[in-house]
Amino acid sequence: MGEGTFGRVLECWDRQNREYVAIKVVRSIRKYRDAAMIEVDVLEHLAKNDKGTSHFVQIRNWFDYRNHICIVFERLGPSLFDFLKRNKYCPFPVDLVREFGRQLLESVAYMHDLRLIHTDLKPENILLVSSEYVKLPGCKRGSSDETHFRCLPKSSAIKLIDFGSTAFDNQNHSSIVSTRHYRAPEIILGLGWSYPCDLWSVGCILIELCTGEALFQTHENLEHLAMMERVLGPLPEHMIRRANRGAEKYFRRGSRLNWPEGAVSRESIRAVRKLDRLKNIVSQYVESSRYSLADMLEGLLKYDPSERLTARQALNHPFFRYPN
């Protein structure tokens, strides 16, 4: 069904319960085994407190086979990333993004209530419950006159997966978390992180679902910060002043980003230059609800984590409360 650095996921037939399941077979390397056991603990903790309304993959069982941790899950549909990819990166309609966002934020709010931080939210870790879809004409990405088709999921139900990087709020944190495109500025600047880093990731995910492509397509810190400033405006001076030694090199005279002087290539400068302000990006792809969506995204993408919307605040935003 898929594979990654951790190992692979196999589709299997459970003869006892007569159903298909997904089994995550983890590589027999200590760090991956440790992450798998964290995932088991977190999923069991989530299930124990669940009132039946949350959106998490259900764990059926787990076992150790020849030093490979194997976790048995319910079988779900494709990830939102895989769906976008198969759909030639055609954006989802805003009403569907709203439903995905609501479920995602409900899941994050529930985790945060239990003092858990996911730390690796991204479209690859959000699965559609069903694989069924409908095919409709639309989503013209090229200049040719041929008819393009877009696929839309029959159901908007999603579930969150991959809890191997989940952190308990009261435990020691590694300094770097999150997949690059969804990484919050406080992590890059070495300021420490907590619950708000999940909300930054949610903001990045929602705009990606609206546009069909990741907002910050980069693999390097300085370029990443330059992209943030291009889309969201200047970084706050108080965060720059507190940046750790490793991040000081990204700035000149204490508070100005060393850009474009510090760029590694002309391609990097061009990649930053082609980005637009957040409101303009939203307006380009979204018609109805664009003002409320842009306003909520600005709240989720606040540089200062103390000013960023919480999951519950985001759920109370007009984008969700007054859809039309």
C-alpha cells in the first residue's frame, strides 16, 4: 500500500474478522522501533479517551515479528497528497477544504486537550476514509482546448495517521520536528516549540489543498524564511533577537533577513520572487469564502506562536461558522 523510511504498509486479509486491514511493518532499527512503540502508546491513549467523534486511524492490534514491530490498522483510502497527485494536483473545492479543515482541527484540538502534539501534520498523514470518487469535467491546468477531468471524493470523511513523532507536552523535545514544508518559524529559529507548531502546519495544509501545491517548496532554512517573509511580511524583531546561534547567520545587522545576498542560487531567488502575498494567493484560487478563509489562514500562520490561533479558536472562526 505504501512505503517510507520507517518500513512499508501491507494490505492484508484478517481471516478471523473477515476484513481487509493495513499492517505497518517497521524496519528492525532501534529508532524506528521506538517510534512505532510511541505510535502504539499514543493510539491506545487516544482510543481510551475517544467519545466516538474524533478522526484518528483505529489500531486493531500490534505484534513483534522477527524484530519488526507490526501495527494492524483499519484499512482506509488514499492520503490527501496521493489524491492530489493522481488528480494532477488539481485543487479541492473550498467547501471540501472546509470539511477537511474542520475534521483536522477537531483532531488537533482533541490531541492538545490530552497534552499531545502531533508534530508531523501534512497531507500525506491525512487519509480519506473511502477510496470512492466521482469524475467531473473541470480543472483546466494547461492552455490546450482539451477537456480536463477532476476527481472528487464521494465522502469528505478523513482520518489522521502516523503518530510516531507525537510528543507529550511534558517530555523533553528534540529541537527539529515537522516535515520541512510544514515547519513553523519558531522551529527554524531554534526558539523551542509546543502546541502552536501543529496549527502552523494546519495553515500550510489548508492552503495547499486550495491551490494544489505546497506553499513553501524549499529544503533550506534561509530560503524558507525568505518565502515566509514574501507571503506573510517581515519576521518580528523580538523573535529574530531570540534566535539561537545556529539561526543568527540568516540575518544581517541583527534584524534584517540576509536575502537575497545569502541565496545559494539564482533559482532560489526566482522561487521566492514568484510567491505572492497570502490574500492574493487565496483570491487567485478561491471565490466564495475567500475573505474569511484568508483571515483564518493569517491567524494560523502568525509568526509568533503565542499569537497564533488555537485549534478551538480556529473552529469558531467565521470560515467554519458561516460557510456561505
